[in-house]
Amino acid sequence: MRLRVEFTTEPFDLEEAPAHAVAAREVIQKAELDAVDVGPFGNTAEGEAGAVIEAVSALLRDSLQAGATRVSLQVNVIREGVE
């Protein structure tokens, strides 16, 4: 099964990326995921279910430890042949 995760961390800082946002992005970029897209207002990645679940766990742990006060995320199953 393949999954897609979309996430943001708060609080926002428009001047520079906060430590919690950097931590979350590093987790996703180092994970064995594909279709990774990181941006200032949202991030997405896709991969096999196990890899996505491991990455989400690390993302929560690392971003909260780095000062996030809120982590919003959504995980969707990617159905083959359905867009």
C-alpha cells in the first residue's frame, strides 16, 4: 500500500524557517520516500506505508522537540489507477 502525507508545523514565522519546520523537513527528506515536495506553507511526500508511518512518527517527535506547538497532518491511501 502507498500513502501520501501532507503536513505543516506551527507557529509560523515568515522571516525564516523555525527550528521545528527545519526538523520536520529534514525527517521527510532523509526518509525513504518519493515525490517529496517541501514548501513554506505545506509539505507532501509519498511512499510505501511502512516508510510513511515511520517518517510521520519521527516527524512528530522531532518537530515537537524542536518547539512546534501544533502539527497538522493528513495521510491518504494512494489507490493505483485513481487520481
